[in-house]
Amino acid sequence: MYGDVFHGSCVFLYALYLIYKEKSMEKQRLNDFVGAAFYGRYMLLLMGTFAIYMGFIYNDMASMPLHWGKSG
């Protein structure tokens, strides 16, 4: 996991979707990829949260710098 605000937001929103659909997805038969993501949904939520946090620390969004103000 790397610090990027955009990538972290995508992972965070996907994890929120999995958590929101938790009850209906438990009853379905899931393929390997979706099943692994579903069972790791809370880990994905944390990974997305910390990627957003580190993206702000690294000043990085979609491989472009965030300009918060004057530097130096």
C-alpha cells in the first residue's frame, strides 16, 4: 500500500460498499477475487484510510503533487 489520496479513496469506497452490502453478499456464492475482498473488507477499509492519510503526508494525489500553499 502506498500513500496516494486518490487510490486510497477508491479502496476506502470499495470497502464501504462491501460493508454496506454485507448482509446480502453473505448469502451469495462469491468468486475467488470478490470473496477474498469480501472477507478482508475491514482490512481494506483501514488500508484505504491510511493510504489517504499518508497521501496527505506525502502531498500526493494520482501521482501529482497537491499544492496547499507557498513552499519555502
